[in-house]
Amino acid sequence: MTAEPVTAAEALRAAAGPGQAAIEIRGLRKTYGQIEAVRGLDLTVRRGEVFALLGPNGAGKTTTVEILEGHRDRDAGEISVLGHDPARHARQLREQIGIVLQSTGVEEYLTVREEVALYAGYYPHPRDVAETIELVGLTEQRDRRVQKLSGGQRRRLDLAVALAGDPELLFLDEPTTGFDPSARRHAWDTVRGLAKLGKTIFLTTHFMDEAQALADRVAVMADGRIVAEGTPDTIGARGERHSVIRFHLPEGVALPAGMPPQRRGADGAMELATEDPTRVLNALTSWALDAETPLDRLEVVRPSLEDVYLELTGGNRSDQDAA
Amino acid sequence: MNGLALAIRQIGYENRAFWRNPAAAFFTFAFPLLFMVIFNVLFGGGSADAPPGQRAADFFTPGIIAFSVITATYTNIAMMVTIARDAGILKRVRGTPLPPWAYLAGRIGHSALLALLLTVIVAAFGAVFYGVAVPWDQLLLLVLVLVVGAAAFCALGLALTGFIPNADASPAIVNASILPLLFVSNVFIQMQDAPAWIDTLSKVFPVRHFADALMSIYSPGIAGGAFRWEDLGILAAWGIGGLLVALRTFSWEPRR
């Protein structure tokens, strides 16, 4: 599925203009020895959108992101990131991007303010240091040394350092791994705030609720390719899928005839998959009232992004839990 | 800002961070002086009657200067860069517009400042407490040897990082690579009575040539006589070799 070189070049030229794509990838390939980490990847990220790249470990996410950031060379394909080829114009590109990697350190003996100022000094048009610190909510800790920060505060400092250069495009790699729920909400609010400022955000995450909460568009990567792409609500034809009606029946009670196909859930719940939940629910509850049978823990569930993700990536849960 | 200005700014931040860790800073400076006192007490007993230029202190002052410069450059760079690499600082810096060389220049520049400060302190200590005269008449040559030595050991320290698998292994590997040489290179112990083979072997390595060059300027009456340009040449060759190895093996990413 390698793109024709001519069309790829045309696509890149079209993407270079303002208001166009922030990231344009055509036919990207990368091989490590015998292993094909990325095999013919096509992807477009529009300016100003929050884009989430999902996929299990080993899918090629990190390789792809590191090629976009200019950390790694590619074997084949055309790439434009904010109009630059990361392999050729790394410095110009890095003036316009911010990167938050998992578990990257900072100088332990500097204060929060010194640290942000140090990094701000690397960029031609940095954001105001105090403003950056305010944006991530570290104003109270601004004169505290990094060694005295909590784990969550360090992650916020990571973000502050990535924002120091006032980037157009922000790469966030698993930004909330290890956060407690309230810290996650806070981080999400920060990301939404950045999106409101018109920044493009490229997110990789294992958390489906994070993608659902933040992303305008998501793509699922497996085995070095994009296997699905769309909005969190429609990806993998999620919007058209069956709803599931779940409930617990007392022992020995059987459902009447005319109900949709039934199956038993993991917790012993009865599950009915249907395209028409209104009608089925009506029939079900009428029957239950007549028969005086309680429908314990009754709920109607739409397939979650996680369900779609697991189906698309082969459903290997242990794979993603290993992260 | 251009690269040079960024590199100088980088030195400033390195320096600030260094002094914020007072325990580490204290021992960086206390160690060489402590060694100097101990060695003079242990080996200086019979030398009080020796003529100036041939006392134990005449040997240990340039020896401890060599030790100080090596500690401030080779040891310091190999350890700090490995720690920064494993903490992900190097990778983070690589994702910014800061030119990679400017970051390393900051580290090297800070090491050079430490080496200079230590040299001045040790020389002053030797002059004040042991009456070892500073060779003012050969100051230019002394500075040249110090600069070439510091540069060579910075390059070798960078080269070594490529062979250190992780930060935890760093102190062990750095010490294993340098301590034995310090004992057989006219730094801690005089080599004139050493077996010939070990004397010959030590002349393969850069520490010996650095120490001998300093010694010949400081105290030509001890251990080897006049200054030889070949010492400087071999030292420089090791430095260039180190640089070439560093260029091939240096890694910006943690090795886990």
C-alpha cells in the first residue's frame, strides 16, 4: 500500500499551506533488523485538532511519533510536520513543537521557574515563563526545587517545559499515566485549554476514556498500520453497532419467545444485542411486569470505544495492560 | 540566541545546579586536598631534609593537580552525562532547538571551570602549606598542558559513556577505568622504583603523560626531568581518539 511518489509529493505540497494539515504522512515505513515496525502508514492531522493515536504496545506508535519528532530516521515515505521534513529540518521543526515523553527527567537542583526559563531560552519566541507555570498550575511551587516536587507536580513540570517554547504542535505520550483521578481531570482541562488556544495536539494513550474525553479524531494502529480512523463516536462504525440490553434474571426464569439472540455476560448477566433497543426494551419490561419478574441491574449499553478498540486490535487485553 | 551564547548560558545553569548540591560540591574540592595531606603525611616523612624540588610535596602538588583535572573532567562528565542520559534529560534536550553540541559544550565548559578552580586551589595549597613554588616562568606551557589535558579527558569521559549500560553502573565503571591508572602513572605513587613492565605499560595510557608533563614543569628535579613534547602529543592523540569514539557511540537515549 505504498502511495505513488507523485501523488504523495502533491499531497505534501497541498498540506504545506497555512490552515491545512499539521501532520501529513504518506507510505511511512520503518524496519528494525527483521522487524517491520511501521509498514506503509498514511495519516493526516489537521491544524488545531486534538488527535489521539491508539494501539497496543508494539503496534508502532512510539516509532511513528519519534519519526515525526525527528528522533528517528525513516526507511521510506513522505512526511510533513508543520511544513517541515523532520529528517531534514529538525531544528526549524523543533522550534515549533513541544514534546512530553513518558518519564523524562529534568535537572533536580533547579527550581520550577529556573527550569522553565532554561528551556524557554532555547526557543526564538517563547511563552512568558510565569504564564506557562500558571497554565499547568504550578504557580504556588514556582520557587520550589524539582527534587521536592511530587510525582504529579513533576508531570505538570514536564508539560510546562514542553510548552515553554509556545509550540504550535504538542506531542503528548501517555500524558496521564500514573495520575490519580483528580490530577487526570486537571491535565485534561489543561489540554482542552491548549486546544482552545488553537494548538494542535497529537496524543498517544492507552486510556480509551482519555481519547473519548479529549480527542476530536482518533486512529487505531495495529501491526504497523492504521486499522481504523474517525471521531471517537463513529470509529469502527461504532455509531451503527448494536446496543446491548443487560440485566440479571432470577434462577430458573426463562425469557419469552420473540426476544433477540441472548448470551451470558462474564458476570452471569443476560445480554441482548439489538438494533432497536426501544422496541425490545418495551417488550422486555412489559413481560417482566406481567410475570412479576424483577430485571435486576437493568441497563442499555452502547459499545464503548474500548470495545471497538479491542475488536480492532485483536482483543488482546494483556497486551495493553502491560503498559 | 546563537549556539555559542546558548552554550555559555548552559554553563551558567550547570554551575547553579552544581552549587545547589553542597555535599557533592564540598567533596569535589575537599577530596584532592585531603589526598594531598594524607600522601604528604604518609610518604613525606624522610623528605624534610631533601633540597627544594625533591621533597614529597614537590611530587604530590603536580600529581594532585593531575588528579583534580581528571576528576573534574573525565570522572565528572562520564558520571553526570550517564545520569542525565538515563534520566531522559538528554532525550528531552534533543527534542528542543538547542544544538546538541551546545548542550555538551555547557557540560564540558562547566567541567573546565571546575578543573581550573581546583588547579588554582591545589597550587595555592601546595605553595602556602608546603612551600612548593608555582612555576610562573613557565606559565604558558603549564596552561597549555592543562588545556590539552582537560580537553583530552573530557573527550575520553564522553567516549566512556558509550560503554556504560546504565547510571547505576556508572560509578563502578568510571572508577575501574581510572583508579588503577592513577596508581601507576606518577600521580599517587612515584614510578621510579616500579617494575619495568608496569612502567612501560603505564606509558601507553594518557594519565601518565599528563602527570609527567605537569611534573616536568612543576618539579623537573623529580621523576623524569625536562618537559617532553611527546607527552603532550600522546595526550592529544588519546583525546582525539576519545572524540572519535564518542562521535560513534554517544547516545542521547536512555539505555535500559
